Amino acid sequence: MADFAAKIKVPTKEEAQEAAIKAWEGTKQGVQTLKDAGLFEMDFIMQFGKDLMLPFEPANFSVAAVQGLVLARLPDEGLKRGFTVMNAVVFLLELLGNLTAWLLGRGLFFVIIEFVYALLVAYGMYWLVVCVEGQDYKLVAIGLYVIYSMINTIQAVMTLALVLPPLFFFAKTIGSLSCAYYAFKIEKLKYGILQDDGVELGVAE
């Protein structure tokens, strides 16, 4: 054990400071890139807030409409709206799950933290898919939604003892995967040639 500890190189103060400065500069550069791309534009944020109400539109409550929204079986021109609805549904399910957990005895502090986290995730995904142009952004959104789905599944398993909250979290997992599929279809529609059945025929130059 002593030999192993002796082999571990402890960074000097100067090395630690240099690493911290590099990390800080990288963070600033990343934030500036996102700012330049419009992540913090008030118009996008306000529109996102309005779009959170889309799931409550009467047209979305028929069985056929629900199936079309969840499975992304919509016309090409309706894909972004369908994504926006499902993204809002995922956030609302998170909200309902957290509120139910709070009513069943979970700490308010954790509920608030998870609410803020879910809101930031929902806006970040909305911005990546709906607001900003660029194939790379859509691919990032797809990957993040897959990861988010895994987190939702873990969250559901961890709250199984509360009975009701995991139902919302499992539903949120399905919604997250649906959003990932929407992002995939939107990306292929924008940067490739997509048939009605979702099969890619080619890639635009």
C-alpha cells in the first residue's frame, strides 16, 4: 500500500493552478460559444415558457393524437411541434413526480433542486432541437436524451417504495426516448432525405 501511494504523483501548486486556469478558460469559451449561438436569448426563453402549455391543447387529447405524438407519427412539418409537446410533457411528468414525492414525505429541498434541474434540461433540449441550427446540435440532443432516459429509469427505481412517483418517472423515460426519436427525425429531415416511413435515402451535400 505504501509503495502504491509513493507512485501517485501529487501535482504541485503551480500545476494545480495551471490546470484550474485551463479549466476556467475552457468553461468561459464554452459559455461564450453557447451565448453566441443564442442559448440565453430572451425570445427563445419566453417562447419555451409559452410552449410548455402546448400539451393542454384540446387537439392533443384524442387517442389518435396521443399515439401520433408519442410515436412521432406526424407529417414532416409537424415534427418540431410534436417534439415541443413531448418535451413539455416530459417536464410536466417530472413536476408531477416530484410533487407527489413531496406529498409522500420527500424533502422539499431535493424537490426544488430536481425541479430546477428538470426545467434547465427541458429548455436546453428545446433550444438544441427547435431554436438553433446545425446538425451537431441535433446529434448532441439525441445523445443527451438517451442519457436522460437512463437517469429517469434510475430515478424511477429509486422511488419504487413511494408507488406513485415511479409511475411518472417511467412515463418520463418513455417521453424522453420519444423526444430522442423526434430529434433524430428532425435531424435527418433537415440534413438528409427522409421518406414518410422515416427511412433515410441519402445525405444532402
